Amino acid sequence: MTQEPELTLVEHLTELRKRLIIIIATFVLSLALGFWMAPKTLHFLKQQPTAAHVEWNVFGYTDGLMIYIKCALILAILITLPIAMYQIWLFVKPGLLEKEAKGTIYFIPISFFLFLAGISFSYFILFPLMLNFMSQINDSIGARETYGMQQYFTFMFNLITPVGIVFELPVIVLFLTKLGIVTPDRLRKIRKISYIVLAVVGAAITPPDFMSEILIIIPLLILFEISVFVSNWSYKKQQTKKIYIEDLEE
């Protein structure tokens, strides 16, 4: 196992500047691509079953423009995210052992996959249920549903974004375990409290509908148990490595 030579402060700042320039340049190019893809993406979303009953009205001159910009920004962020994570990994790589560097590179695709999984789950499963629940409530009070693009997309983005972030939990826990901040025993001790917190979070981002709450709370609890499992796996590997190094030193 080898470690790259230690860099000076100036070299660190130069390296940081280089990585930031690459990330910013990638984002700018991705944003241009996002503006080109936005109309096609919006038309695709308009054809989905969840938008079938929604008339895409605009109630202000800037509504269409704001949705167009938001869509382009989200596409740009999705394109930039894996590249940005890779650049961050390259920046911290000199401070890692060769084996650690090879192990942490897998955080990038796994983290991106979990984020996409969270977005997909919330859009294809949770979002339609929430729309149906809201429509039932409106029907029960005799309200006429007249929605605009702004209301539809704001509601959708406010749901899928936090769910996508929450799906990052196993990767975050694994990273904190490698840093020694979190251990499997600590996670097991706070399991009951964590369940309560996750249940509150799940209830907060879903409507007061039992089925919707169950559909988000159960995956959150599963993600926590997966986090405990990966933390335990990582911790055991670290302890085995530590014992092996101590035996070699003796």
C-alpha cells in the first residue's frame, strides 16, 4: 500500500482550483445541454399518466420561463453530479492509501445510483399516490381542479428531491464509518430513535394518507437497516486490517 507524496498548502489550493474549474465548466456545458433538453423533457413528462388530468395552464407571464429554467437546472445538476463527485475524489485521493483510494471510488456510482433510485421511486410510485389523494380531497369538498405548470412541477420537485437525498443514507453511513465517526454498535443503540425520526420524516414529506406514509416509511427503515449492515461490514474490515498491521509490527 502506497500513499502519494504530501502536498504543500499552495499545491492543495492549486489542485482545488483546478477541480473547481472542471466542475464549473462541466456545469456550464451541462446547463447548455439542459436548456436544449428541457422542452423534450417537459413534453415527455406531459405525456405521463400523472399529468393526464392536468391542464398545463400558466397564470403569469414568467411561469413557463421559470419551469423551463428549473428543468434545465435539474438536468444540469444530474449530469454534473457524478463528474463533481469524481473530481472531489481526485482532490482527496493524495491523502488516501492506495487501497483506500480504490475502495472509495465505488462511492461515486453507488451514490449516483441511489439518488436516481430515490427519484424514480418517488416519481413513479409515491407521486401518483399523492396526486390521487389530493384529488380525492378536492373532490370531497366540491372544488374544481385548475392547475398550472408552476403548481404541478413545484409539488413534484418538492417531493422527489428530498426522497432522492434520503436514499443516500447507506453511502453516507458507510463514509462516516470509514472515518470512524459512526460504528455499527452506535447505530444499533439508536435504532429505536432512528425509526421514530425516519417515520416522522416520512410522514412530513407525504400527505396524511396511511398508504402513502407506509410506502415511504418502509423503504426508509429498510435503508437504515442496509446502512447498519454496510457499516458493520466496513467496520469489521477495518478491524481485521488493524489487527493484521499490529501483527506485522510485532
